[in-house]
Amino acid sequence: MNRNLRTALIFTVPPLIMLGLAAASKPLYDRFCRDTGFGGTTRIAEAAPSDIIDRTVTIRFDANVNNVPLKFRPLETSHEIHLGEHGLAFYEATNTSSHPVSVIASYNVTPHRAGPYFNKLECFCFTERVIGPGETKTLPVVFFVDPYMDQKPLMDDVHTITLSYTFFETQDFPGASNGASLD
């Protein structure tokens, strides 16, 4: 191989590989978080477990907005449930502006290590919705904490899990422009 071709390959191939890795990093990281619960990412379940055990945890509810003209709040601040038991919580969002707003909510849980055990059966997250001027919407969340959490020594000190939602305007949502699923 001649020297010029080798030099061209050395200066072309590594940047192309780095560009490819950069383009794939966001979808790969999102998938990693969904699969492992890393960063407080919860799981979406199709059915709750049949086992309910005696151990209880307190679920705290948190509501935030990211530069959106909404008044957003949980209708209850906490709820104690047994591991494996269904929980039901409601949030309320009111448009405080004089025009419709298009919004999407994202969520996470803390402590982050509880993410793999916190499962949602029904959620208003990642669904684009339009809230009219002065309109109030009540938004349900159905969830459970996997009883398998009780078998993990690392989780013995977890007695409270915080479920936190943040509303973004649709065009400002971090996943909107990268083809993220809006389940």
C-alpha cells in the first residue's frame, strides 16, 4: 500500500468511526437505561405480579415543569404500598396561559437503584397532549414495585421511592427530535 493511501486512511477512518459511535450513543444509552434501570429509569409492565409481600415502601410524588405555562401537581404527596401491590396516583395539569400548549412529560425515580423495580402499568408520560387555555387535565398513573426488590440486599435500606414527572413543551422535549418513541 502506498504511503499516501495509508496516510489518507489513517486520517479518514478513525473520524468516521468516531462519528458513527457518536450518532449511535444516544439510542444505545437510552436502551441501556431502559433495560437496566440506570439513572432512575423505570420499567413499563404489562401485568402486575401475583405476589404481594408484607414489606412496604412509601411512594412520594413530585411534579415539575420546564419553562411551560402549566400549574402541575400531584393530587397526593405520598402513598404507602406493599411490594407487588397496585398503586394508583393522580396528577393535575392546568394551562395558565391564554393559548393552547402542546406538552410531553418525562419521569424518573429516586433513588436511581430503585428504577429496575418500579413498574408502571399506565402512565401519561411520553404522550404528546394539547391542553387548552385555562383547561385542567387529571392524569392517572398505575404502578407497582416488584416484590423481587425484597430479595436484593442492596435495596434493604430503600423505604421511600420518589416518582418525579417533568412537563416540557413538545418542541423542547429532549427526545422529540431524535426519533424517540412517544409511547
